[in-house]
Amino acid sequence: MPDGLVGHAAGRLVLNADTSCVDTVLVAGRAARRAGQVLHHEVATVVAALADSARAVVAA
């Protein structure tokens, strides 16, 4: 059997998955995403915060 992530069925699944494969996400028992839609968050605000964070990491 090949070594590494690619040699295993679960690894192949993870490497070939994308966001369209995620229907529901639970965080601390609460639904954060259901039926492919993000819940309880203003997506534009979260994306802006992530962009700011990415710029800070790159600048460091």
C-alpha cells in the first residue's frame, strides 16, 4: 500500500473535496452552515476580516 495521504481512500477524498461538498457544519454543537448556506454571520464582514488577517500575515 502506498504511503502518504494520496495512497488512502480517505486521503483521496480530502484532496479532491471542495466547498461544494460541505452541506452542514457544526461548531460547538451549533449549526454554522446548513444546506450549503452560512448561518449567523454577515459573509461580507467575515471575508473582509479574513483579508485583513491575510495581509497582516504576509506583512509579518
